[in-house]
Amino acid sequence: PEPLPSRRIEFYGDSITAGGSPDPKVPNPDPNNDGDYSGNQFRTFAAITARELGMEGRYIAKGGTGVSGSWVLPYTLLDYYDLQDFDGWKTGEGRKWNFSQWRADIVVIAIGHN
């Protein structure tokens, strides 16, 4: 494999960063939601930005979340930004991320667009 880029960029965000619906005209699997749906993080603004800048990217994002409140969810970004996986927050057994092992050169916070 090719070596990873030396520069790093980290994104914190909601569905726009996570990859909610970047591909139009994909039927939503949720019959209670009449909007288009897809999940494709590769095509998000965050992933495209990292690739265009030649940087290694990390993405901490969940659709519907905010910083001080969330759209319809019982948690905010502050509940899970420091965990290795989102499911760990739900079970209370989440492993903490070691921020000293991966330091970003740039941090982007893009949350609350809707």
C-alpha cells in the first residue's frame, strides 16, 4: 500500500459530514421518511476535502446530532467525540480515543447545517 499522507485533517459533524444522502435518488429504506437516502462517506465534503488537499482524514460524525442539542436524538457530539466507536456510547462500554496517538494539523467542525 501507498504510505499515508504526512498531513492530517479531522472533521467533527452531523449527517453532512457522516455521509447521509450524498447520492440523490436512492430510495430511503425507512418507510416513515419520504426523503432520499444513501450512506456514502467517501462522497462527503469532508472526504473530498481531505483527498483534494492530499491529507489523511478522520471523521467523527453522526446524523442528527448537534453540540448543545440534537435534532431528534438523546445525545450530542459531546457525548461521543472522544470514543473509538459510536456504539460504545450506547452500551456505556466505549473505548476512549487516545488523542496523543493521532494529531490533526487542521480540525473542522461542521455541525448544525439543517
